[in-house]
Amino acid sequence: MTAVLDRPDTERVPRFGQLFGRIVLAGVIAGALAGAFSLLVTGRAIAPALELEEARAAAEGAGHEHGEELFTRSEQMFGGFLGTVLAGVVLAVLFAAVYGAVRHRLPGRTDFARVMLLAAVGFGVLALLPALKIPANPPAVGDPATVDTRTAIYGGTLLCGVVGVMLVAALVSWLRSRGTGIPTTAVAATLAIGVLLAMVLVFVPDNPDTIAADVPAAVVWDFRLASLGQLAVLWAGIGLAGGWLLDRFTRRPAAS
């Protein structure tokens, strides 16, 4: 009831098709922005790791055994850009489905605030939490034999994050139903998030791979930060563009 009272009287409730189209358009915009970030930042961060990998292959005498590359580096980067745009669209489709289901439960007076909140939650669960527990490594780091283990750890981390969000949402709903004030509810939610995060970091197994001595720490951290930054641009783009597009629609006076 409180959430309903928070809505402005002039707000229009969008049908799912209207909501879906605007958020998917936001996904295209976000994917393009993240793709540009990939070309300008992530591509430069991964280049030293690729050079190190090629140097290793040459030192082992394997450099002459490989034929000519099927795609040039420029073609690979352009393909990565298109892949990032496609990933933005797919993510936006899933985001629209979730937002359509929980829109009436999210706090906030405008769709912009609600979309931004859900995008922040998505970034925290699907990007930031895995980056803290099992951060991305450049091509020069990683044992192919541990792929299954790393995939299981990544999936387990995501599952813990989703369950944690559901538990925190249930806690907030319970506190609000008892008439608890916003400051107390915010403190309780923050403490719950902190406890759940600590449990994930402590009890979920760590990445089994070790970083070889010939891989500079700067190469690893530049790649990790660039990868996380690219995801931040993607989620921020969906939140900002999707929130703005929906907000324009819901605040527009309905036709008589």
C-alpha cells in the first residue's frame, strides 16, 4: 500500500509491450556504450596479456606450428563490439521481464528511480559480487584443466547473490509491513547485505588458479578493472537510458 501511495497521481502505468520496447532500446544504447568502452579501454588492457601469451608460445617452439590467424586483431575487436551490443540487448530483455514483474514492489516515486535501483542491484549481484569472489583474469592467466571448477564457483556465486537479494527483499517487506521507519529499514538491509556478502566471500571456494610469476600484477589488475568497468557501463546505460525512456512515457499526459 505504501509503495502505491508513493506514486505520483499523474503517472501512467505502462503495458508490458510499452515497457519492453523502451528497455530493449536502452539495451541497444548500453551495449553500444559498453562496446565503445571495450574498444577504447578493455582492448588496450588485454593487449599486453596477448603479447605475453604469444611470447610463451614462441619460447616453447609452438609459435611456428600455428597457421595464419583466421581473423585479424581489428576484426576480432569489431566482432567483440557487435557481441557486446548483442549482450546488451539480451540483458535488456531479461531486465524488462524482471522489471515488469517487480515494478509495483520497487520503492521510488518515478520509473527512473525504480529502474536505476533494479539496475544497481543487477550490477551488484551479476558483476560486482563475482568480481570480488572470482575476478576475471586475462588470457595469460588460467589453467584450462580448471575451467569446470571455475565455472561452478562462478555459478555458485551468482546463485548466492540472487538468493541473498531475495532474502534482503523479504526482510525489507517484513519490516515495512510492521510499520518500521525508512532509516531503520535501511540500516537493517545494509547489515543483512554485509553479513550475506561476508558469508559468500568466506564459504564459497576461491579460484583454484594461481598467477604465474612472469605475469606482471599491473597486467592482471588493468584487465580486471577494465572488465568490471565495461560491465558498469553496460548496467549504468540500461539504468539511465531505460529509466529516462520509461519516465518520459509514464509522465506524459494520457490521451483523453
